[in-house]
Amino acid sequence: MREKAQKNAKPNHLLGQTSPYLLQHLYNPVDWHPWGSEALEKARKENKPLLVSIGYSACHWCHVMERESFEDPHLAKLMNTHFVCVKVDREERPDLDHVYMNAVQLISGRGGWPLNCFALPDGRPFWGGTYFPPEQWENILIRIAELFQHQHADLEEQAVKLTQGVEQSSTLPLKPNQDDAFEEDVSRKVYEHIVQRVDFEKGGTTGAPKFPLPGIFEFLLHYAYRYPDSKAWQAVDVTLEKMAMGGIYDQAGGGFARYSVDDHWKVPHFEKMLYDNAQLVSLYARAWKVENKPLFREVVQETIAFVVRELQSDSGTFYSALDADSEGEEGKFYVWTEKELEQVLGADAPMAADYYQVGGLGLWENQNNILLRNATDEDFAARHQLSVDSLQEKIKTWKHKLLTARAARVRPALDNKVLVSWNGLMISALAEAAAALENDEYLQLAQKAADFILENALEEDGKIYHSLSGSKASIDGFLEDYACMTQALISLYQLTFDERYLKKARLLTTYVLEHFGSAQTRLFRFTSAHGEKLAAEYHDFHDNVIPSANSIMAKNIFYLAHLLDIREWLQISREMLADMKEQLQQNGSWTANWATLWLHHQKDFYTISICGPDALQKGRALQKHYLPDMVVTGAAQAKDGSPLLSAERFRSDQTLIYPCIFGSCMQPVEEVHKAAAIVKA
């Protein structure tokens, strides 16, 4: 249907856009405009409301609503007659998505994509929702058009209230009398709030759908390190095992889908997002540091292999997502019938079918199966009277054959946007995996991506851009871009001791401090002072599937304060965190990344300074261990102007490790295990 429409239709105002999501709608009969002054001016001149429709290329229900409504000539005519219709890629413009999503959540108590929000010509929202079937959509269009014409004052009043609500819900007011004692009681409340929602049988949080929520389990991992007698490690362990064995994990090719529609991790919503896979690589790598489970290592290796194989660009940066659908069907690329399995695996098919639960738990719909597991390799090998090694050789062969056969299928669409924020997450993940698995190849992948972004998306004054198309950068960076890229650079510095990365991290942070401050709160605005002024100012502080930009930035400032010995920055981070105290105690699941920073403050936080010819080797050896309450700096020779790497700390032919607590250093040790013991104490 879409191909026919493209042959017979003229493009709308999305012609010239680069977003794959916007280009999917290029030949709709709806006269879509990209967000910008032209659309706003048209709405003002023609006195029409804006219809702001937001989605992303891998969104299944976005495709459904397009097929049902946006490709329908009758509904398109209604939309074109009464509205100025604007299409927005939520990944390209997260600032717009935040404003209109908050508005819809205030209206209906829920949100999601596609997001369809109606606004006055100046952009202030007055009503909206998510997916609507065609009949309901037609009624809504007619009703909104009538209200705009005959009850305009009521809509104006609604827009004022809603815009105020959006701004209030995303602003944390200044608190003059801060209590920054950082008591254990606060992190304990966050832990209790989270752990009561954990499904200790199936992993993840209770109920369906199940989202991975890596930030929650990062906090629990840190909490388990601090409080080994808690149930935190159990929550992490069962979750990571069940996800890795479920259908949400691509058993043939590695990588995770965005979420599971059921409470068993069986049926994924098949889209694969870079940000999920990046964060899960980090989480599994850190869990491997805690307990060397082969399953954790396997997930890290296979997920990175998937990202490199299917999401890496020629420049070494990473694309955004793979669609859920192919050939008009959700999940068609990933599922298998029993007959297909037999054709691909031959005599091994019965054992592989048992391993992947084909015809059993894996049976889905239309005789298709989602590959999943219900036993560990150890248990399965024992049941089939095999050694674990021989079973794993078989599995390796099965996966190779399945991937080869799958490569001949029609592939899901690729969203080839290169987003700086999500690339920052992936660079951090590769660095974490490099440290945990002692894999230099992962470090090289991380450096290649980071170096390309620094070369092509960063200006000399510290301004960074949000999106890259080839080497061309576009869209002023949002707080999330500065936060995620700074986090990545801090990770790279600690593994390489390359001062370039530390200097760029400092440059980005200085730019944020100078240009993202707000008069209303100690937190940072999502857009810079030079950015486009939207209907409401937004401050991102609730941790979700991706931690909030403010929580990542608060941690960055904390780490850099220690690495650079800047006490003023330490105070900024403390004040941001102290202002979040009430939120932490009330909304534990939505403040997990903040709570991890809170844990840093409950005991001594170390800067490990390594001085001498073997600094890099000892630094990496130290970072093989799960030691969350430290940062590492080092050099083979003294560095001018660096108090942590000053000349008096160096001895000829010795490499000394100095455990420091904000500039005050203990007597040095030479052995890595002794330094690790000091940090753990």
C-alpha cells in the first residue's frame, strides 16, 4: 500500500528531512510539516490549531496508526482542512517530546507513542492522547475543530493550565535550607521501595509489560556491594539470568528487544534500541565483575557483536534502532517454525528445539516460535548426558547456522540516526566491557566512536550537537548529549589515562554550568539558554529507562570534582543531590540513578592516583574489580599542574598506587589487591 502511494503521490512538507521516521510519512496524504517556524507561522496566519504527532521509526503502533489513519484520504483531508499537522521524531527532538508527553500524561494519566497532541498556534498544548483507531480519530478531529472554532476561550484557559502543569511537574524548586548529611536511611528507603516491586521468581519488576530498567538494577548492584546481607544481589542475579534466557533476548544473534509484553520475558516488542543494549551491556559487565557467571560474559559478548554487526556505521559511531516489523509483521525476522528449524539444523534440530523450547514454551502464534530457554547450560547438558563444553560447541554451531539463514530474510528497517547521547551510552558500555573482560578490541571500538564525535560534533567552546548524518552535525545538543558524552569520556580516561578525554569532559561540563543553569532550580534545563523557547521550560530529573540527564550530570560533576580536584564542583553536585532528597524518599524507582550517587556519599569515595611506568596496567587491573566508590587517574610520568600526579609522587622504576579522599592521600601501596582492599573497607 505504501509503495503504491509513493508512486502516485506527491511528497508533503517533510521533503528534505533526514530522520527515517519523518521520511516514512513523506508520501502520506496528510500535509505533514516538520516542527519549525514555518509550521508555527502557518498556524498563526490561518488561525488553526497545531496537531503535533510524535513517534519514532521503530515504533510498531506508530506504523499501525499511519496505515489506518494517516494514509486514509478521508481522514487526511479532515486533518489538512482543520489543522496544521506537524510530525516529530521523538529521538531527534526529545525536548518537544518531553513537553507534549508531559501534557498528555497530565490529561490522561498515561503516555506512549504515537503521541498525538493538539496545541494552540503558538505551541501551547490543550489536549492529546496516544494511539487512536480510525473511527475514534475521526470523531476527535471533528470535535477538536468545533471546539477551536466555537469555544476558543475554553481551549485557551485549558492551555494556560496545562502549560503551567507541565512546567511545575518538571521543575524542582530551590530549597534554601538543605540537609546534605546523606543518611543511610534515604538509600534504604529507595531500596525498600524498589525491592518490594521485584519479581524474585521471574526477574524484573512485577507484572506486565516487563521493561529491563537497567538503572534500577545498577542501583541494586551497588546496594548489594554496600549491604551484602540484603536481597539486592538476588534481585539482580535472577533478573539478569531470566532476561538472558527469555525471548526478550535474541538467542540467535544477541541483543535485547525494548520490552516483553508478558511477565515471563517471553514475547518481546521486537524493536531493538541502541540505548537499551548499551545500558544492559554495562549492567551485565558489572555483574560479571561481581560474579564470573559465564552467562553474563556471553550476554556482553553477543550483545556487543549484535551492535557492531547491525548498528555500527562506517565511521565507528552507532545507529539508533531496528524496527519491530518486517514485511508488515511484527517479529517476522526473528521467529521460527519447527519446519524451518529442521531445514536449517538438520539432525541437530530435535536437541536445538528442546534447548530453545521450540514447540513448547517458545510456541507463539501461527506456528511460529520465539527462541528462549528454560534451563541453564549446565542443567541442559546433564539432562542430555553431555559435557558443558560439548554442548556449548553445538550451540555455537546452531547460532551460526540460524544467523546465516536469518540473514537471507527481509530485514527490519534501520533507523540510521547517529545520536550523540545514545552513542555516549554505548561508548561507556564498551569501556565497561573492556575493563570487565580485559578486551582491548572493545576499548578500540569505544575510542573510534568517541573520537569521531569529538572531531565532528563538538565545537571549541564546548558546544556539542545532538545528531550526526555522516560527518555533518545538526540540532543543538540537549542536556542528555552533554551528560552521556561526558560520562563516556570519564570512562575512557580511566582506561587510557589519555588526557584528551579528561580535558573534553571538563570542557563539556563547563559549558553546561555556563549555559544550562536555571533561575528556578539548582538542576539544569534540558535545553541551553541559547536553545529554542518552547511552551514550557523542562528539567529532566526523573530516572526512567534511561536515567535522567540531570542525574547523569550530577554524577559526572561529582567524578570530575575528584579527578580534577575542584571542590566547587563537588559542592554543586552535593546541592543537586540534596535537593532531590524528598523525591528519593517518595519515588525510589524513578530516582535510582540519583540513589546510586547518594550511596557514593555514605562512605569515603576514593580517587586512586597511580604513578609510575606501569600505571596503565595497574589501573586496568584495578578496574577488573567491581569497586563503584572510586575513580582512577594515573600517568607514567609526572603531570604539571596536576596535584594527583605531581612529581613528588613518582619514584624511579616503581609504580605507586595512592588511595586519596579528595586530595588527602594515604601512604602508597604497590599491589593492586591492596588498593582494592582499601577501597572496599
